[in-house]
Amino acid sequence: MIKFAPHRNPILASSSVGLLATLLLSLPLRLQAGEVKTYSNLPRHPLTLRDCIAIALGESPKLEATRFDLLAAGAEIRAAQDLLWPNLKGSATGEMFSGSQTSKFAIVNASTTTGGGIGTSRHVDLAGIGVFDLKLEYPLFKDGSIFGFNDAPPVEIKRAQRDALAWTAHLTREDVIFRLTQVFVDTVSAQNRAEPVDRRVELLQRALDIHKEQQQKGLGLPIDVELATKQLNSAQSLSNALHEQAVAGHLGLAKLLGLSSSAHISIASTLPEPPAPPPAAQLFHTMMAQHPSLKVQLATIQKAKQDYRLENFRLYPSVTAHGSALDVSDFNSDAHLFVAGVTVDIPIWDFGAQLNTMRARRDTYYAEQARLGAVGNDLTSDLAKIYYDIYALSERILTLEVEAGKLDRDLRVAQSQQQQGITEPLTAIDAEVALINKQEELEVDRSRRLLLYAELQKAMGGTWKWIP
């Protein structure tokens, strides 16, 4: 599988971008639009996150559409270049006709002949002719093109659009990775929390039975039974929601992997460990030099610049060489006509329409240049926010781990005291439910922290890799 690598040249050299497009176009175009894709060579072992990403990158409709977009963009570049070269057209016409001339002169001539004047018959019973025509047009200077040999604005506009698509492919790839990571982490987290959540329902059911028994013996209050019933109902609802989340996650993974909804997917039950937070200064400098969003904006600036140049050149005269060859034959005799010339079109006065169009393209060019700084500001803001979220969530996880350790100690003490007959069963049940609740909260935050690292990779546009 071909992976997108960040561009190392901040000036967007056309040769490197062309190489990127060539690599993308060399990927197999497996399917036509509208076909359903299925991936049949799944590994026999439970799928890890890396396995799912590798499969999804080959089956993603987004990346498939990007490859076709690059094909279309390459064809548009060639079409724009071809329009600057000589254009030769040929035609051949065969005609059979009979009758008289239909011009006004022919009618006057006929009436003169009838009145005694001298005239010549212009009537044809049946005749045939062949007409062969060749036309050549060559734009010598038009829209900034000089004989078609220079980098004219029409071609550069299409090339800038292709470059923007090539860099957008990086962002599309990272979006596919992030979406799959999100579904995978949520699904595995739901699977791993299902057993403790079911255990909580079982414990709350036992607690409700004990409260009912105590009420029947006059040792408990009705409010205790009512509260225990509400807790049990809430726990059952959460358990059902968690199981449905796991089912939805499997269906979502099947779709992202190009499988049918009925396909059975076995995924690993262990989530990857979060990486150490990378140095922020290093990420910042890498991002500002290589981020695909900045490269896309640079390509947009280049397109706006060429639009401005194109409209500016349209204020200049254009020069076109043209020629034609005409041959008319009736198979007994023929006539030839050859024409060659140069046409100069000079814009003299259009009430300022073209001049104002040029000014509009110039202002758009300046706006896109200013927008480059806004893109950099947005990237910096996103990076700072993700770092803060990672820190805040890591601190919360640390606090929850300490609290979970204390609750685990309380549970062990309560179970020991219950075995010795010192405390009643409800104390141990409440201690175990409290521990499960804290562990549930801890697992949710741990999965959220993994997603924050996945979001950091997406925000970096692939210039920093946690999951390759």
C-alpha cells in the first residue's frame, strides 16, 4: 500500500507534486463508481487497530474518489496545454443538385432574356461536386501563452488545482484513520466494560432482594426499596445501551472495512497504549513547515495568482495565425483556394468590464495570501487546545486511579469483615458497586485520551504519527 508522505519543499515544486500525483494514480483502480466493495482476505487472528487501518485505507470510498479526482485533474492540465497548440480541422462534403440559380441577379437576368435581351441559361439538370476544406489556427500570443511554449496562466491554474487535490489527499487519509480509530476504540472499550456493567446489574439486583427481605421483616423502610429499584433500572438501561454501542461499533467497523453488515468481525480486546506527549516545539515547527493544509492554501494562492495574470493578459492584444485550403471538384474540373494570414485582436473599449475583472482577481489573490496566516493561526490554536485537553484528562485519570485504589481497598476490607460476620452483605455490595462505577469512569476517560492522541495526529495532518 502506498502511503502519503509529507512534502519536504515548502515552495511546492511542481516536480515533487507531480511525483506524488503519479504515485496516487498508480494505485489500482479496483472498481467503477457505484460498485460495492468487499474485503475477503481478513487475517485469522483478531484484528488490531493497525490491521483495521491498513484494510480501511485500501477500501475507503473517500480515497477512491480522491484517486479519480487526481486522474481528472491531470487530464484537465493536458487539455489546457493542448488548447495552446495549433488546431487543425478538416471537412469533406459531397453534394448532388439540380435547378436554377436563386439569386436576385439570376431573376433579373432571366427577365432580360425573355424581353429580348442577351442572356445565358443558368439551369442544371443534375450535377455533383465535392468540397474539401482544411482550417488551421495557431494562437501565437493569447492569454499569456507565447507559441504555447511558456507556462501560461490557463495551464498553471489547472496545475495549481491538481496540486491542491494532491495535498488534500493527505488530509483525507488522516480523516479516514481518525474515523476508524474512533470507532475501533469506542467498540473495544464498550466490549471491555460490558462484563463489569453486567456485574453491577447483578449486584444491584441482589441489593434490591435484600432490601425487600428486610422490609418484610420490618428491618427496612419502603424508601430503601424504592431507591434500590431506581438504581437497578438505571443500571439495566446503561447495560443495554452499552451492549447496543458494541453492536453499532461492529457494524460501523464492517462498513469502514468494506464488508457487508452481516459479516462477523473479531477484534482485539486490548487497546494500544497512549504514547508519550511529543515535544510541542518540535511539532509546531514541523507543522508550520509541512502541514498539508498550508500546502493546500499555497496551491490556492498560486491559482488565484494565475487567475489574476490571466485576466491581466486579456487586456493585451492577442495574435492568431490562421490558414485554410479549399478544394471544390465536380470530377471533371476543380478549383483551389489557399488562404493564410495573421489576425490581431485589440481590446479598445468595453466600459471597463475587463479592467474591473482584473482588479477583482487581484484582490482575491491578496485575500488568499492573507488567508495563509489565518490557516497557520487555526492550526496553532488546535494544537494548543489538544495539548491542554490531554493534560487535563491525564490529571483526571491520575485522580480516578487513586480513588479506584482506595475503593478497591475498601471492598477488600468489607468482604473480609463480611466473612467474619462483622458487617452485613449490603456493605460489601455497595463497596463493589462503588468500585465498578469508578472503574467504569476510569475506562471511559482512558479511551477518550487515546482519541485525543488520534485527534492530535489528525490535526498534524500526518506530519506526526502515532498510528502509522
